[in-house]
Amino acid sequence: MTSVFSFRTFLAAVVLALLAAMPVMAQVPGTGTNYETRLSGLENEMRGLNGKLEQMEFSIRRIDQGLQRLQGDMDARLTKLESAPPPAATPSAPPPPAASAAPPGEAPQAIGGAAVPPAEAKGSLGALKIQNGKVTGGFNNPKATPLPATPPDYGLTVQEQYDRAFGLLRQANYDDAEKAFKTFIDKNPKDKLVDNAKYWYAETLYVRGKFDASAPAFADAWQQNPQGSKAADSLLKLAMSLGGLDKTKDACVALGELKSKYPNASPTLRARANEERTKLKCAAQ
């Protein structure tokens, strides 16, 4: 972990040095025109390096948790072994004749007039009893804390995260697509793809008839960017979701807003909006 933080300190020092040199660069002929391009490139490189550092930190945490679990297990075993009494020394003697196994429920057979008790051993696993070829007794089987699951989008770029979510939607895997788009929106709230992600997130709810959830989701997608590429589509689906909730008046208001704000929407979208007005018996506007 120290090496990761040292690397971050080094990167921060490099960026500060570059920022300090920027006024000088602006005075050198030919550098002023490329200033914004170089600064944008440095920012992109810093974002990429930060992503790699986060991946390294996640991997180091997993390794550290595994080592701590292994060390704790080894310490517990050594403590039990050290506290166990040493085995008593027995004089060497010829092995006794083997006794035939007693049927279940019967006492062990006697050898030379003495009953043979079941073999018993006490150790780190508890009291063990061996009888009739079966082992019984108290076994101590502690369950270690499981390692955190690796996120499905771990290590993916922003575009790859979006493509993965959209691929699940194409496969009609709406449950996982909903989760993937929600995760994308939470992780990349200012990315250029978030407008589309919010629309398709709402779509995963709409296609399953969850109108009470899709209506606010489409409203949020529209309000996110009323001039975005999915704004008119979001407003139409908001009206359709409201219609599914029998909120006819609100649905007609949304359709009227769609007609007035997006007169240049695609012919297909305008046709669907007219169908919804007829279906909901909206007043002529």
C-alpha cells in the first residue's frame, strides 16, 4: 500500500510541476495553441492512472484479507497444538489379535475377558470416537469471512461498462441490465453517455410493466438534459408510463409538452405520440 501512495505522491508532484511550467509554455511561440490540448491529454492520463491505482488497491486489499485469514487460522491451530497434552509413552508389545466388528447397537467384543472400548482421541478437532468403522464426535469447523465478490464491471472502461449494460438489455436480461445501467449512472454521473444510460435504465423498468418506477425514471432522464438526443423519447415514454398508471390527465400534459417542445422530432416518434393521444382521448391541442 505504501508504494501505491508513494506513486500517487509522485504523480501529484509531476502535475504540480507541469502546472507551474504552464505560464512559461504560454510565452514560447507555438505552445500556446496546443496548451488546452496538452492539458486535456494530461487530465485523461491522470484519470487513467487513477483508475489503475484503484484496481491495484482493490487487488492488494483482497490479498491482504486472504493473508490475514490464513495467519489467523495458523495461529489458532498452533495454539491448540501447544495446549494439547503430550501422548503417554507405551511399552512396546506385540499387537493384540484383531477384534471382529460388533454389529450396530451391540457392545464391542471382549478379548481375553476384557471389553475393548471404542478408540478415542482428543485433539484440536474435539473428542473423536471411532466405532464400527465410523467417526463421531465434536468437530470444530469455523467458517472464514468470505472475500468480497469482484464487481462484474471491474477493470472496464466507461465505454465498456456501457456496452456491457446495453448488451444485457439486447439479450432481454432486464434484471441484470437494470443493475448494470444503475451502476453505470452512479459511477459516471457526468459522462457523456449518462443521458442514454438513464433512458435505457428506465426502459428496463417499462418493458416489465413497472410503470410506478419507470415514470419517475423517464422524468429524470428528460430533466437531465432536455436538449439531449433522448429527451423527446424520454418524454414520450413518461407519458406512456403515466398512461399505464391510469393517470390520463398527466399523460396528456406530457404529450402536449412533447408536441410543443419537439416539433422537429422524428416522424416515427410523432406518430407514436399521436397514437397515444388517440388512445388516451386527449383533448385536441
